[in-house]
Amino acid sequence: MNQLNIFKSRRGVFFLSAAFLLALSVTTGCKKETSKLGAGALSVTDLLASGGVDTFQLQTFSVSDNDSRTDHPRFAMLGAVNDPKTGTFESSFYTQVRLGGSIAFSSNDAITIDSMVLALEYGGYYGKLTPQNFEVYEIGEMMSLDSSYYRTSSKFHSGGNLMDPHTSSTITPNPSGKVFVGTDTLQPQLRLRLDTNFARQIITDAQAGNTAFTDISTFTSYLKGFHVKVTDPNPAPGTGGIFYFRISDVNTKMTIYYHAASDPNRREFDFLINSNCAVFNSVNITNTAAVMDVINNPSNNSQEQFYAQSTKTRGGVLFPSISDLPAKAVVHDALLVLPVSYQSSTPFYPSATILIGYKDPTTGLITGFGSVDYDDASKSYIVNVRSYLQSIILGDAVNTGLYFYPAFMGGTAERIIFNGPNTPNKDKPKLIVKYTEY
């Protein structure tokens, strides 16, 4: 898996507490670390050996979000990938920048600009390391840290492409290669060389006494931010990649390298991208006909395979035969096993962690209340649903089914292909329950 340790994947299952189910309402736009409760839950093998019942009917489906929030992402996403199974996924991002300190350009000093670089530290990638052509634009519309931004949000450009016209904009990303800048050795990063004429304009305005440079917080009224994107949103099938960048890392920044007539030594001035900057991912997904058939016709087409995809699609399972359990049943153990279709040799790996939610019968919103890790040995997600089923039997919860979607929904490109009940593959989803009647 090409994760570069962005997630620590380990086996485990999540205990779906009734207290969480009935009391906690966490919207799917929430950006917090997922829980790892229930790691010691009963295994599928042990449950089957104890006499668990696995003949319950399951109905699988996928639903598409109208729009997912992508602001304050864990990673800024950049690139385009064409997954033969699910279609094209293209992401750009918008970000503010802030002054790295007080401007030190004297109005009397002759400044020579050596280069201007937008550096983005890698946090991982999804897909393949094929060449892509990168573009950077200044935006002409203010961004706000307190505003909500979504997968389809955008800002208009105030000018043309800012990439250095004298340097190739086609780059093969290298998320594992160290970078050497002067005498410094840095963590792997994508370095986009920008037009030095843009740097010259900034220095000229600063030397002229533009008041926007006197305060770090007001600088964003002068330089509103950037849109960073790739030229081709539709690479050839099986090629391309989405690259994750640690957008608030100290090494993610824009730098002007220069020297002054009064001092021949090279200097640099940083423009920071940090937690005080508004950032959001803008994602365009064009799914294959097979995926769209599952989303649009769940009763007909989702029983062989169903899907979950970051920023757009959630997989779901309904339990229509739970009503067959006696009204006085006490559920001792219950595991939902969700096998996935995944070949270890492919670059399109399933999410290390998925979030779990259910549809609130009052609001119709999907609310989240837990998580579960991918089990690589069984190539499945194994969810302990004992308390959820017991709550349905007792009438304390409505049987609206469970929903599954990648963790960090607005900041990864991951997709999951789940096996449905009618899959031609060996492993099928199943619900295994051990209960007694009182």
C-alpha cells in the first residue's frame, strides 16, 4: 500500500455502544481522529464455533452525498487519477498564505530575485507516480477561516498561471525522495517554481510602503490566496495519482530566494501556510457506469458490489431479517463481516479506517458514531453490532441500516469496493449473531 505511514493500520473491531447510538450525533463533516475502541472483540471464527447464526438476509447499497465538506482537511489533495473500477478522481486545493515575519525589503536596496518556490511536503499518495502538469493561480476572492467549503466550492482567478515559464511544469512526484535546499536536507516535498515576475511585484509593493505588509493578519487582503491544480483532470485508465500534502507543516510554504546589493549572501523570505490559513479541497469525480448503476438502482445492481468513496459516496447495509429475532431475544455477540474486493498488487488500496454511521429517522441525516480498522488477513472490515441489534429488538432504535465511509472523508481519495450478497467472489458479507431467548 502506498500510504507512506499516513495511517497506522492494525486489526481491530469497534464496539457499537448503545449510548453512542442513541445519544451522540456527530456530523460526517467532523474532522477528528477516529476511536479505536473494541479491539478485543470476539473473532468471526470464535463466534461461528460457538454456534452463531449467519443466515440473516442483508441488503447492500451505496448513496451519494450532494456535497461533502472539505475545509480544514487533514491533507491538501492535488492530482488526477483514473481508476478503471470507479472512474476519475481529480482534486485541486485553495489556500491562503500569511507573512512569515515583517518585511525587510529596504526601499533603497536593489533586490535581485533568484527564484520563487511553492513547497508542499508530502503526506502520502493514492494511485501511481506518473508525470502530471501543475498549475498555480492567484485568486481574486477572499477566503475565510470560519467559512464552510465543500467538494464543489471554488474561487475565481485574478490572473494567469503563475508557474515559471522557463521551467517545465510537468513533474513526476517523488513522495519518498529527500530534498536538498542549500545545506539543508528536507523531508520529501513537491517544489513548484513560480514566475519571478510575480515575486518582483510583491517586493516592489513592499518597498513602496503598501500598508498590507505592515500586519500579518491584513496581508490576506493584498494576496488573497492560491488555487493549485493539475492541467489534465482525465489521465489514461490505470494512470495518475492523488498526492497528499501536510498543508500546515512548517516546510509547506512559499519562499522568495533573493540577494540584495548591500549584501551578496542569498536571503529568503517565507510566506507561511499554517492553521490560521483557510484551506479546502475542490474535488471532481466522474464515476464509471457500473458505480452509477449501483447508486441509482440499488435494489437491482448493488447486491454484487457496492461502493464507498471519499468526499462522495457511502456504502450501506440494511438488516431486513432482524425482525425474525424473538422480541425477548438477548444478543450475546453479533459481528457484521464486510469483505472487500482488493488485490494487494493494485495501487487502489481500501481505507485503513472507515467511519460508521446510521440515518437519523427524524432528520434523515447520516450521523457518525464509531470506526473500524481494515483487517488485512481477512481482507474485510469486521464490525461488532451487538448493541445496535439489541437496541432494535428492544424498540430503542429504528432499523435504518448502517453506513460506511472512509475516515477523513474530505482529505483522501480512497475508495472501497465491498462484496455484495450476490458477489461471484468467494467471500460474501454476513451477519453472525449469537443470542438466547428469555
